[in-house]
Amino acid sequence: MKTLITLAAFIALMHPTIHAQCTFDPTVTPNDLTLCPNSFDTLWTEVYESYQWYDDGNIIPGATNQFLVVDDANYLLSNISVEATSSGCTEMSPSVLVDGWAFLPAFVTNGGNYAFNGSNYEVCLNDTITFEFSFDSNIEWTADAIPIPGETNQLIEITSSTPTGVVNYGVCGSPSICPNYIQCLGVSLNVQFIDCGTTGLDELEMTWKVYPNPAEDLLTIDAADHKEHEFTILDALGRVVYEGTLMDKNTVDISNLSPGSYTVLLKAQPQHISFMKL
């Protein structure tokens, strides 16, 4: 005796757990969220009956709303998805990456005609020293901790026709892409104007250079006068991190230095060049 079976019954026997596919596909927006330091934002999905949010495939306890608030402390570089249920059908959304902006520590570059004695910038009367801040928004320059009226640009030019004591300049600001991320330089820029007489600082005219700038692993110190010079590398706090003797051209391994602003100082001539370590 032969047993007959329909195609539908055969499929049901072979795949007893098959269910109808959901008619909706949940998504998470925004799908390119990038957080500023110390900030938060909100991820959303469409309106359904219930929700469960996941972080890298793991259930986020209590995250059962239509939205999820994420911050850079707990969700940076997390792949976030949501499981949505409607009319008894449940679907998982594609994941989105929560990324974050990263910035180098605040630093300044300097220019002009000056000498550096290891702690102070010494400038002749009527000469100019310049500082340029690394951030470009919400900038405020200060002198002895007092805001300088009108000085809200990245570049500040400082000059004086009369001798001064040491003035401690500082600056705070933020990157324009993260305007609420206010950062201050952390160290003061000590400037003093002095009467140089008729000599001035011409003898300190630069005859050497450092490159690349910024540098990552190796820094080249190049003396154009081909003379022997003792040199020192100082960090942003004025601490000695490297000492050596310059013989025409030296390549210095700076891979062990932390990212930030540094100064190369020639001991024979009180002049320096700043560079940035990546």
C-alpha cells in the first residue's frame, strides 16, 4: 500500500519550525554617530510594540525603549543594534558603530625673534613673538590669568616698546567640530621684554632646523653651520627628556616620548625650535 503526501505536508514535516518572515526591517539612526569627548547622543529606531537594544551582540540590561542614549565613556567603538517586535514577529536591525573624535593634547607653535633661557622667552624691545594655538574655536588668551580683550584668534602677536617683567601667557579653546570640548594649554608661556641695546638678538638668527614636524618616531636635528652644539629636548613643562651633542646632523629616536609639544634647545646659543610629537 502506497502512502501519498502533499508537497506542503512534506515541507512541514521537513521544516517544522519555519515561520512567516516579518514584514518590517528595523533600522538604527543615525548610522554614522561620532561622539565628542565627554558627550552623549541618542540612537533611535522606528515605532514598534517592544524593543531590546544590544551592544556588540550582548543584551543591554534595561534598554527596552524606542531610543538608546549613548556616551563616549560606555559605548565608544560599540556596535549597537536593536531587536524590535510587532504583531508577534521579531526582527533584529543591522548594527551601527558608535565612534568618537580624538584630539592631540592642546599645544602652541611659536615664531618671531626671541631667545629662550630654559624657562622664559626673552624678546628685545619692539620685536615681536608669536604663538599659535592648535585648536580653532572658543579661544581666549590670558596674561597672568587675566583675559586679554580682543585676543580670540588662534594666533597672538606680542610686542612691547618698554621693558617688562615676566608675563605668563596662557590660552584655552576647543576644536570647532567639538566646540564644548574646552582645553587649556596646561603650561604658561613666560615672556619678558628686555633692552638689548644695539646688539639685539641678531646673533641668534636660526642656523639649524628640526624635521619632520610633527614627528612620530625619528626627529632630525640639522645644523647648517656644521658646528658642534650641545642640545637638549624639553617637554611642555620644561623638563629635560633628551640630551646630546649635535654634529652637523643628528637623528634622534623619540618613539618613547608621549604625544605633545616639545622644544629643542641649543645650549651654546639660547635659541630653540618647537616640534610636535604624534
